[in-house]
Amino acid sequence: MFDKKPKSYTDLLGKTNRIVEGTTIKGDISSPADFRLDGHLIGDFESKGKLVIGPAGSVKGNIICKNCDIEGKFDGKIHVKEILNLKAKAVIHGEVICGKLAVEPGAEFTATCTMKPHIKNLLHGQPVEEKTA
């Protein structure tokens, strides 16, 4: 009567990956789910979800993700499709490309920044004018 499909292991645990404080990874990380980094990453990171770099976390490399909260250190090029939140203790060096940027007072932001807001209506690469009634 009721078809119960077994849940995958990641569904049972939630879909957030975590690298704990004290861990160092040298290499690239690719994840379809959200990710929290409290350790150190030397390499590139790519995710279709949200990346959180905790207060003890650091990344030296390139990041591509949907959303990002940074409370630790980042050095490299970061491309955030939607919102980049920089907390008060964040230290950012490099190049930033994001849709929206939120910076708390106290954050160290030494980077070039390009904001590319998401454009919903595109026709042949050109923005479409909105019409009002």
C-alpha cells in the first residue's frame, strides 16, 4: 500500500559536509551539497550549495559556490553566484565576484570586487526591459 523508498545515507544525516578544526586538506574539493570548513584548505573548492568558512577556517585557492559566509581567512579568487557575507573577523585577500555583498564592520577586505547581479530576463545576451501595465 505504501511504497517506502529507503533514504540514502546523506539524506539521513542532512546534506552538509564538514571539515573540523585542526584538519588540513591539500587538493581540490567538489561538493553538490552545503559545506562547512573549520579547518584549512589549500586548493580549489566548488559547490552548488552554500560554503561556510568558520572563524578557525582558511582557504588558499579558488572558490565557486552559490552562497558563502566567511568568518575566517580567504586568499584567492572567489565567485559567489548569489550572496557573499563577510563576518566581522573575516580576512579576505584577492579577487571577489558576487551577486550581492554584505560586509560587517571589522572585516578586513583587501580585494578587487565585481558585483554581477542575477538578471532573470535575457534575450540573446541583452537585458530585456520590464513593461508595466
